[in-house]
Amino acid sequence: MKPYSSMTLLGLALALAQPQASASSLAGTVTLGGTYSGTIQMRVNGNTTSQGEGGGNIGGSSAVIGSYNVGLSQFYCVDMFTGASLNATYNASFNTDGLINGNAVPNAGQVAWLLLNIAPTATTQPQYQALQGLIWHLENGNNAIFDQISNSAAAVGYYNQYVSALGNNTAPVNSVIWINPLNASGGHYAYQGFAAVPSGTTVAALFNVPVPATVYLLGAGLVGWTFGQRKPVRRPLSA
């Protein structure tokens, strides 16, 4: 068997020492909490929704993502026309690519900015309603309008504040978690999709795959060994 050259071992050492690629999609479960901001009425294609849509920050929500148990401090609906139940647990897939049911969420960067910068300041029902209405408007354009025809003056006031604060701001799509609940039979998307911010940890910590310290040590050791095996260059003595 041909022995490994020092350069081959160096390449192996460097490869072992490289961080593993982060995952952009993980499996687990999501549990919806029991509180939300009540119904929100939108004018969809010019018509006011008859019963309103439940939405806003769903308090007490949590998830198991890979091997992590995670609280979700900001938890807003994305897919406006699909339902999900409070106090229910669903199998789910989680991604950092801004995908719901395999489709890219329109204006996902602006939605992410709102969740990171505006959502933590919302504490009242009108604020939750305004933020949820703006998220749905960003995703559906003028097909989904939030206005005072269907909602309180207070909620519309906050909505206008949030529109002004948002402006052209965006945040990285991978700074929040995009959640796809799945049905029990066949594992297909069947319920409301969500965008969420974890509490007590970061999205990067959840989705990065860390390299064990022993692998780093092995890589470093091999690098040192390969350089130690290099023979010195002998130069001829001058006359």
C-alpha cells in the first residue's frame, strides 16, 4: 500500500478542521400556545373577510427543533388562508430559507425585520393585530388590505406607525425561523405556516452543526505532525 504523503495528510487535517456546513432545514414538532390577538379582518380582493382570521403573536408557543427544546417569543401567522389550532402539537419542518409549503414568502426580509424590531415592542391586542395585518399585507400585496373598515382605530393607528417604521428596512431571511406544520398521514404540509423568533437562544445556534472539539484537536495535531515530518533542505557547502 502506498504511504500517504505529508501533503495528503495536511489536506486531510485541514479538511477535518473545517466547520461543518450549517443546516437550513430541520425536523421536529411545534406546539401552539393558547393565547392570540383575536380575529383580524382583512379586505381580500376588495371583500371583507366574513369571520375574520385568527392571528397575532400566539403566546406560549414552543418547538422541538432537532435535539433542542425551544420557546418561541415571537410567533406570527404567515399563510393567511390556512388554519391551525391553539394548544395543539404538530409534526413540523423548520427552515431558515423563508419557505412555507415549499414556496418563498414574498417580502420575507421585511417580515423578518418586523419580527426582530417591532414584535418585541407589541404588548396589546391592537398592536398584535396591526403587526399581523401588516405581515399578511406584505405577503399578499393589495390583495389583502388592513384598514379601519374592519378594525379598530387603535389597531389602524399602530399599523400606520409600523408601516412608517418599516420603510425599506429588511433583515436576513435566516434571522428568523420559518415553520411548516405537517399532517399526521404522509407528512404533508396542511396547516397554517408561521414565522418565529426563538427565546433563550439564536437561530444560528439551532441550525449550525458544531464540530466536536476532538475533531479540531485531531485536525490541529495532524497539521503539526505533517509539518514535523518535512525533511530539511540540504544545501551544498560553498567552496
